[in-house]
Amino acid sequence: MNHMIGYIKNSVLMLMLVVLSVLVVFSISEVSAEEKISVSAKSFDNTIIIEFENEEKNTSNIKTVKIWLSADNSFKSFKVEPGWTGNEKANGQMIVFSASKALNPGESVKFGLITDKKTSGINWKAIDENGNTIDKKKVTVQDITGSPIIF
């Protein structure tokens, strides 16, 4: 009888280890399956070029990009690439860019921005065709410094 109880305890322990291992494997693959959008922003004074790249390994297409500034700054104007439109919101603190054809994995888009004041960061959110958030972060704006070359 004691032999049987030991066998049952070992079986339950092994089953728990197998279940735990499966859960760990699935949670790790879930983390690595996260969509990633690469964003870079470069500025000279109040002029910024911001680029969004839908990473090749992603499965979602980007249909909309929202960008916004802190409360003490606003956008004065912006430029878009062909196939994209932009609408200013929230008294110039937000711009919503929309694509006529979604940005597929492996593709990128650039937007030109002019702000009232120099900014160190831009908040952004990438949204898919179904209105789901793909990624949302803040990008640090890199200053382009240097003297202009005059010929």
C-alpha cells in the first residue's frame, strides 16, 4: 500500500512538472510573438523627420499612426508620403495619419513635422486595419547637429 502511495505522489509530481513546462514554453513563445514597430526621429531645430518601420517578422499591417506631444508644445505643420493623409487633433497636439493602403511587414513610412518648440520626445501608437493597437511607445528625438556646409 505504501508503495502505491509513493507511485501516485511521483506520478502527480511528474504531471505537475510537465504542465508547468508546457506553460513556460507557451508564455515564452507568446512574448517572442509580440509585434514590433521600429521608430526613429531626427530633428534640426523644430523640424522633425519621424520614420515608422513595420518589422518583417510582424503579422499585422499598419493602417493608422497617431502621434502626440506634451501639453506645452504643438504641431505647426506636417508632410506625408503618397498614400497617407494626416489630420490634426487636440489643438495641434496630435496628428492622426491614415494609409489608403496599409503598411505591410517589412515596409516603412516617413512623416515630416514642424513643432512650435523644440521637443525631446514624441508619443506614438500604431494601429492595424481592425482598430487594434499594434505597438505604443515614446520615441526620443535625436538632434542633428553640425554646421551647414557652404560652397
